[in-house]
Amino acid sequence: MAESILRRWNQELTIAGAIVLLLLPLIGIQPKTYLTLTIAGIAMGMLLFLVASGVSIIFGLMDVLNFAHGALFAWGAYVGFTVFKYLMKWVVADSVLQNLAVFFIAIVAAMVAVALLGVVLERVIVRRVYGNHLFQILITFGATIVLVELIRVFWGPNDETMTVPLTFAGNWDIMDVIVYRYRVICIVIGAMVYAVLQLILKKTKLGTIVRAGVEDRDMVQAMGHNIYLLFTGVFAVGAGLAALGGLAMSIFSLQVYPDMGGTYLLFAFIVVIIGGLGSVTGSLVGALIVGLTYNYVAYLVPWAAAGVNILIMIIILLIRPTGLFAAGK
Amino acid sequence: MGEQGVDETILEVQGVHTFIGQHHILQGISFDAKADAVTVLIGRNGAGKSTALKTVIGLLPSSKGKIIYKGKEIQKNRPFEIARMGIGFVPENMGIFSELTVEENMRVAMLVENEATARRLDRTLEMFADLKKFWKAKAGNLSGGQKQMLAIARAIVNDTSLLLIDEPSKGLAPIIVDAVIDAINRIKEHSVVVLVEQNFYMASSVGDYFFILDDGMVAHAGHVEALIQDEALQSKYLGISEAEE
Ligand SMILES: Nc1ncnc2c1ncn2[C@@H]1O[C@H](COP(=O)(O)OP(=O)(O)OP(=O)(O)O)[C@@H](O)[C@H]1O
Ligand SMILES: [Mg+2]
């Protein structure tokens, strides 16, 4: 049992180390600013989680590197943008109910539209390149160019301003700590998505089959499950989550633009490499690490903000090449 | 199940060729499995035994030849369709989902969850008591023998008429091999079995018919009793001298 004691010790050490790292920025940052930055970091992490979880599950189950995920993210933002445009009265209305309603409609529209786009993408393009990573990268990269061009055709090439529903705008002042409302909304959305994903993966038969497929696709097929249908379904869910991430991020950053997917896709890949490809919990932890470090470092040493996450990724790749969490967790 | 008669053939593999990448692995292999019997595929390492089973279940595509199951050609079908026709598969590496619990492994295996499946599950767990004991445990933590039991249990919990089992004795202690032999002898009562086996003791304990594979082709075939008598054949293809009693 020495091994299990060692493992538990190892776990406690990891948690202790994480807490120390989390509190470390306090050396250079005032506590109140620190709290504001922490909330910002968690909010950013949750948005990254929405994008990264899709990339991660799609890779875990289907062994597909989907570079088109960034374009799906942008599509989600634009579909939401259109809903906001047509229901602008509700967006700017001084009514919590109307604000929530338009937000909800935008989320559903973005997720459904982009999930359908995901189905087409999987059936027409990705299905042809199963098992070949190089082709996957090339072909999904090609799909990205087409999808982004289509955004330019439908919505025009320029940046557009995204409006924050009135209720979500502004901030609360809780004992002198500034808490932006919309960041709290992002945290709630991310936590809900994580809870629902975990519930489906752990408690339903379909989710159990997906986790089994992450470990051994061939065996799942040989047991009589239509793995192709499963692939399409998982791809659609991943696309829908990317859309939700894109919409939420566009409200966060107050803008949409055709190329917006690229930056976040890079972050998403850093997140899944840190968290472990194929693990939803890994994506959450990885996303929180990236979100928090980004915000702390951006405050302390602005020029290092982008680089530090790549540094973390490299360190984790060196110590644990498979990422922090095992696939299927 | 084979109620119709002893001579009925449930599976017929006819001149099948299989490539893995550029490699021509199965070179026109032919064998069959008769109802109410255990058919054993034997042969040296690399002879193509596992490839043959994977081709039948559809995980590897055949390039030529026919695979006929219950009178229907299945060589163009996909693995999940073939499995749904009532063919169970226990691969050489057992294919255990190690991050899942024993219970979850069984649930993934159950294609329909009705009363008949529940009854088969009871029967299976009674046969493999250890699985019941470790029902909520992570399957990755089971011993090698327990994993093999789980792999077989997953395959027989459905209403299968044909089971393809790849080297269930691999890496198991002799006493566990005896338990696997018991299990297969009981499975035999309700399902046809095609067994890949290098362990001659096991092959001769459960087998009725044998096919010896060599370089992707069938070199010899016949009744297992005849093989037991034929020491020249045994030493040529099986390289055994100290078959356990
Ligand atoms: N993925 C692969 N790529 C290339 N060659 C392969 C692959 N899988 C199997 N082979 C080759 O196919 C041949 C048959 O392999 P197979 O696994 O069917 O043999 P086997 O009879 O089951 O052997 P063993 O008793 O060792 O399990 C071997 O020569 C092997 O090297
Ligand atoms: Mg083999």
C-alpha cells in the first residue's frame, strides 16, 4: 500500500502547491485588486473551458485535431450578434426579464446553428480524414478559411460592436472589491456547463459509452455501438460549446470580428495540453490555470502575459507529457 | 442458437484476404464454425490468428473472399452491425475500459437492458463471482485473470450466437486457466465459440474442431481428438513438448 500512500501524499502536495501558487501574486498585488483579478481570471478561464472542452472531447473520442474549432467559435459569436441586433430593444431594455430572455435566445440560436454546422463539417469533411492527423490539420485549417470567409460574406469584413445586456453591465462593489457583473455570469455559465457535462458523462449510459470510446474506440464498435453516430453527436456538442464560448466571449470583449477564433483557439490548445487531451476536468483545471495566470501576470508584468502560459505549457509537457489529467476523466 | 442440428455451420470464412497497411496478412484463409461446437484456431506467433478474428468482426476490412454468418454475407458490414447480429468479441488485449468501473464496463456491453439481459447478467455474475465482489471498483485495478473474466462476461451478457475469443489463457496462472476452461465449457451450452489458443492444454480441453494457421493460410484442419493423437503435427506447428496435464 506504499504506493497508494505515496499517491495520496502526492495529491495533497499538488493541492498545497496549487494553493501556494494561487496566493503567490499577493506578494506584488494589493488584496482587493487581487480579488478583482482572481474573479476576472476565473471568468476568463470559464470561457476558455467552453472552447477547450470541445477540442478535448473531440480529440479524446475521435482522435481528431479540429483546427476549425476557432471558426465555430466565431460563428457562435456572430449568430448571437445577429440575435442581439434584431432584438436590440430587449438588450438595452431596463428589464431583467427581457435581458435574460434575449441572452437565452441568443445562446440557444448560436448553439443550435453552430451544432448543425458541426454536423455538416463532420459528415462532409472530417469523416474522410479519420486516423490521419496531418490531413486533419490541413483540412480543418482549410475549413477555417472557408468558414471565416463566409462570415465576411454574410456579416461584412469589419469589427462590430457587441452590446452587453443592460442587467449584466456595470459592477457590484462588495466591501470595496470591484466585481463586474458579467464576469460572474460567465463563471456561472462555465460551472453549469461543467456540471451538465460531468452529469452526462458519469451518470448516463450514453456518457459512459463516450468515456469507453475515449479509451478504446474499436472495442466500443465491436460491442455493437454505432461509433459514427457517436462521433457526429460529440462533434456537434463540441461545436455547440464553442459557439457558446464565442458568444460569451464577444459580450466579454464587446466586439465581434471575422478572425476572432484564431487567438482563442491557440489558448484552447494550450489549455488542453496543460489539462490533458480527452479530459473534461482537465480542460476546466487547465482553463482556470491559464485564465488566472494571464490576469495576474498581465497586471504585474504586462509584456509577459501572453508568454507565461506557453511557458507553463512547456513545463507541464516536460514533467507530464500527457497533461495533468488522464483521458476520460 | 443451434437447435437445428449438429452439422449446421454458423460461420463460414471463404478465401478471405486481409491487408494491414501494405502487408498482405491473410492470404486466402478458409475456416468454419459449426453449431454446438468450439472451433480452435492455432498457429505460431504472427500466423494471423488475431487478424482472422478482427476480420470476422469487421475491425479489419477484407479485400477478397466471403464471410458468411447464419447464411448472410457480412464481410461488407461495419463492426457495430456485425456485433448486433449476435457476434461477441473478446480481443487479445481484452479491451477493458480501465478508467470505468466493472459495472460501467458491463453497462456499455449491454445492448438492450431488459429482463432477458438482467437474467443473463445474473447468470454471468454467478459464473464470475469476483466481478460481483469488485462491481464498483475501477476495472483497471483488476488482476489479469479478473480482467479476462470481465472481458468474457461483457461478451456473453448479450444474446450472442457466436463468440470470438482471442487467447484467453494469455499470461494467466494455470489455476486461472482452469477457471477460464470451466467458463468456456459453460458458454458452449448456449453459444458457438471460435477460440484462438496457443495453449495446447486449453485448446484440447475445450476444442471440438481445430484449424492450424500458418502464414495467413490454413495448413491443417480436423477434429481436436485427431490432433491430440498426432504428435508430429503438434510439434511442427505448436512447438510443444510439455503440454500440461
Ligand atoms: N498493425 C499492424 N501493422 C503491421 N503488421 C501487423 C499489424 N498487426 C499485425 N501485423 C502483422 O500481421 C501478422 C499476423 O498478426 P496476428 O496478430 O494476426 O498474429 P497472431 O497469429 O495473432 O499472433 P500471436 O500469437 O502473436 O498473437 C504478423 O506478422 C504481424 O506482425
Ligand atoms: Mg494474436
